Amino acid sequence: MLTDSDKDIKTASELIRSGEVVGIPTETVYGLGADALNADAVKKIFAAKGRPADNPLIVHIYNLEQSERLAVNIPELFFKLAEKFWPGPLTMIVPKNKIIPDETSGGLDTVGIRMPSHRVMRELIRLSFPIAAPSANRSGYPSPTSAEHVMQDMNGKISAVIDGGISRFGVESTVISFDNADTVRILRPGSVTERELSEVAENVIIDDAILNDIANDRAAPSPGMKYKHYSPEADVKIIEGSFDEFAGYADSLKKDGLYCLIFDNDDKSKLPCSFMTYGNDSDTQAHSLFSRLRELDKAGAKEILVRSPQKDGVGLAVYNRLLRAAGFEVIKL
């Protein structure tokens, strides 16, 4: 485990420059970082995660000049959005330059680019190269929001982990593509919301795959669109309805290993089972969701009933992650 000192950041940079993989903090979640332009290094990310090779990686940059090296035919709207949201939790998909290996782009002719705001990540990119970095969890499991989570999943599989504190946002970046000169499409919701994007883009479309399973024959242009994601070992079910209905449904199951994930202000006395809370508002729920799912596994949960969050703003990102974790199993009461 490395600290976030200048000395340890330099050590991590040297590992990345030599083709190794390092667990790194970002403001969204922790990532597995490798040189985005080194195909062999990128393959080590996929091996460590057990990730399907057709699932593209996001390339993290230090400044806008790097984006013009990595991509071609970049629309003007890209730069307008970058001016408002970068550095920050927004990834934009654009046509890739040939220097991006197919291993990094998942075989696609596009690449997702993001300029992170986390101090450690920015310094690593400055000292190294553009860094490809998916979440630093084993494929399909809840994303890590602390260095401890990374160690749980990746100890012995990667060269080092930098402890940069708890991730600020707790869910991965918003990912968008460009339908035309004035229209963006949200492929994965995050902390940059539809409303915020519409302050810059004339039209904002929410892709159907955010709330529905992606067709098997559709290539996934963004991480998080294909395959089961964010899921603990326990079975997850999203429950839509009032809290009284939720408590009544939990009572009807009477199962060993049943846990409930509820809002902070819910009446816990009505629950027939063990529980954890994950906040009352969307920002708090986003920040704590993945950590709570991991804690529920640790507590021995076999089945988790989750109170459905809101489906707008940052709540859409939370709901999207839960849909994937639950394999789209939603119970409407």
C-alpha cells in the first residue's frame, strides 16, 4: 500500500511507465491504472479484473491538449462541455486516433476520455501517460470507494495501491456520446446530471440501456452498459413502493440471511430483518451505495431488499447501478 505522498506518487508513476497496473484513487471510484497506449499493460488490467475484452476502458488525461492527441474529428460541443465540467466526473466518447490500441477501446473506433479532478490521479497522469482506468474491483462486483476495497479485490493481482482517501462521489463518471453537433446521449448516468448537461447542449437524450438490459448483439460504447455489474455475492432486489409496503413485503419472506437497505429516516422498528441505511438524498446514496453492498456481503447477507431511490438527477445513477446489481429484478408493490 502506497500513501498519497509525492514520493509514493512518483513510485506509482514509475510502475505505470514500466507497464504495470496500479490501484489509484479518483473522485468517482478507485481505478486500475495502466498506460493507455501500451496494449500489453492494458491486457494486465483485464486479467486482474477478469473483465470481458469487449468492454472498453476510459482514458484519463491531464489537459485538453492530450485529448486532441488521442482523438480525431472532435466536435465543438466537446470543448464547451469540457470548459464547464472538466476536471470532473464526465467522460466523453469521440472517434479515436490510431495511437489508441484496440485493447483500450474494446475493439471500437471510439474512445471515452475524462479529465479527473483528484489530486493524486492528476499528478500520476502528469508524471506518466494518459491512463486507462476502469474501476478497481473484480469484474461484476461493487466498485471500490476506498483503498481497502481495492486490496480486498486485487491484493496479489496488481503491483501497488495508492491510498488517496474515500472517493468523493462514490459512483463512476457520467458517460456521454455525441449524436450530432448539438445533441448528447447519456450512456451511463453519474454525478453530472441531465439537467446540468442541458445547460450546455441543446438536446440531451437518455439512452434506453440505462434502464433496460442492452441487446446481446449491440456493441457497448461505454463501460457499465453490458454484462452484470456492481453486484455483491448476495441476491439484490429493488423494491418500489411506500416504506410500509416495503416492510410488509420483507415480513412476508421470513428468510434467513435477509437484509434490507433502506433510507436513514425510515422507521426501522417496522422491519422484521437486519438492515443498513444508505442515506436520504441522492448524493449521499451515491456516495455510500457500493460500500454498503460490500458491507452487506461481509455481514453474511444472502438476499438484499433495497428501497428504490429517485430516478432523476444523481438518483438516476444510483438506480442504474442498482438495476445492474439486481440483474434488472424490480418488485413493484
